[in-house]
Amino acid sequence: MGRLFAIEIIYRGIFQKTMAGRLSRAIVLAAHHEGKVGISFGRYGDSPERNGIPAKGFAIVATDEQTLQEGMAKYEPKEVDVTICVDDTLCKGVESWAWYGLQPVNRLLKPGGTLIVTSREGPEAIIAMAHRKDTPYQLSILKGTVSFSGLWVYKDDHTDVRILGAVAKILPELFSLKSVQRAIVDEWHDELKATSAAKAYDRTTSITVTPDQGNPEVPYKFDLPKWHEMGEGIAIPSIPAGHKMDDPKSHAEGGFQPDRNPTFLKFSTRTMRPVVNFDTCIKCTLCWLQCPDSCFDVTPEGLYDANMKACCGCGVCEAVCPVKECVTMVNETEFKGNDSQWEDWRKDKDGYKVWLEEKIKHPPERSHGFRYRGQYEEQIPEMLEIAQEK
């Protein structure tokens, strides 16, 4: 048997699907130029693929046909040489259709393998989000904005070719920079893209992440029932209606908190989260009524608290709120955990006000969502400037 290479690409369903598909295909084409054989394919987002749901693509390459067939016999690789994460907020964990619970972004990495992340954050922020791994691995950050497009539309901002250049630097036994550039020109007929790959190759560095670094929490998981454990009958137990909320300070009960699906928690879909100013809320109910996922809990005093385990970060609540900065979408990298904002406000209103002002001081531009359609052309020039830097 020869050498088998495996690379996974973790992306946001629909918004990054085309980019992930082009990237996995290009990895195989570059390897072909060095006499290797390979295949690219997708997982978790086959049908239907929903907005923002974490999904995966794979590129499997081998030095000979027999080794490739052995690798293709598996539903997906059990371990990979490189994990490519094209959105840094996915470093908090990947939940794909609730099949496994929350998977650490580095779960499949071989010991010493490399996690490539597109981000403007530094290594400390990425390491803090990623769950700890029993063996050391390498972290490489590809500097740049997260590349999102509209529904099924490709955003041509050179993210894909820059990642290809980084892979050539990190895993030279898979393919060389020369092979990457040749594949780029053959596929896209664009010398500037080949130049972008070379610049990324020159700039790519990595650091070692040790087992004592990272998020120490154990990701939530659950066991699917075996066929012999399933109950008889044709009815499926429903999710309970819900219950009153308990005020953490006065312990008064009131409002309403619906029960939610205990196995599919939507927060891994989120790139941004709403931050609520309860002091300026006029209780108009619009966020509660318009939320497509019913993630708002009604508090005993009639305020509305976004349940961060259920929120997918679509931003509808911010758009419909009539009060300026009462609901503000903030990048998910700014937060740890999914604690209730309302409970924090009730326990320490002055402290919450300071926290709130800090979070919304420099709100980032929207990464994706219902506001935009198409190519996001207004964001492309910035990335091309990076590609063209001397």
C-alpha cells in the first residue's frame, strides 16, 4: 500500500458550499500534476443543505490506485492530515444535522496535523475557541475576512487559491507550489490567482498547539438509539410545551420559556449573535414574533431573552427592532459560552451595561444573512488588495 492523504474542509452550508467544492476539487487536480490519484466529495450537507449549517467536504489523494480505493471504502476519513476551516467561528465546534452532537474542529486531525483557519484573529483567540486535543497539532491562520456569498453563489476573493498555497507549504509531500499554480492556471486561466497562491505560500507559518491549550469543556454528545431499543408504536414523543421562567434574583416565576430539541442545538450555525439592551427594550414583541427559530424566551417582567443554544444568528431580531442599539449583532468570536444575557443583567445591571457597551462599541459588518444576495462585490476589493501586495 502507498501513502494516503486526507484533507477535510469545514464550511457553512449554502454560503460557502461552492467555495468548498472548488477547493476540494483543486486539491485533487494539483495532486494529479504530481502523478497522484484522488477524489473530492461532500458530507453532511447532501440534501437538504440549510443556511449556515456546518458541513464538510473532503479531498482524498493517494500515491496509487489501490491505496485510493482503500481510502474511498470509508464513509469519511477517520483521520486527516489537514483540516481547513473557512470560518473562524466554526472553531467553537461543528454540529452537522445532530448526528454526533458537537464535534471539536480538530477532532479528525492526526497527531502533528495542521488546522488552517481563515480569520483576522490571532492564534490566542483561535486556540481558546477550539477544544483541547490529546495530541499536539499545528495551527496556521490565513489572514483575511471570512468568505461568504449569497445562496449558491461563489465569491471570487482568492480565499480558495490562498488556501491552496498554504496547503502546499504545510504538506509538501502532497503537492508542490508549482503543481498548485499549474492547476490554478489550467482550471481558472488566471495568473493573478496563481500569484495569490504563491504569496500565501511564502507567508504561511504555523505554531504548535499542545494538549493543555484550548477550551477544556467536553462537547455535548448523545447516543443514537439502537434498533432493539426503539419503542413500539407509530407515535414519536413530542417536545414539551415549556414552562415559566425563574428570576435569578427575586425567584419570581413568570413569562414563558419553551422547551427545545435536546439533541439539535443550533448555536453552531451562528457567526454572529444578538446582544440585547434590556434597559431600552420597549416590549414591542417584534423580535419574539419575527424570530424564525422561536429562540426568544419571555421573562417574568415581559422582556425578551435570546436563548443562545437555540439562536442561529440570522439577525432578523436586529432588523425588526424599532429601538436603536436595543438589539445589536456582534461577531461570535467575541463570546465564550451560551449563558443567558437576561440572567446576567438581572444579577448585575451596572456590570452588564459596561459589558454591553464594550461589545457594541465597534460592531463588525454583517458576515452573511438575509440582508445580502449575490456576489458581495463591495467586499472583494479588500481581499484583492491583500493578494496584490508586494
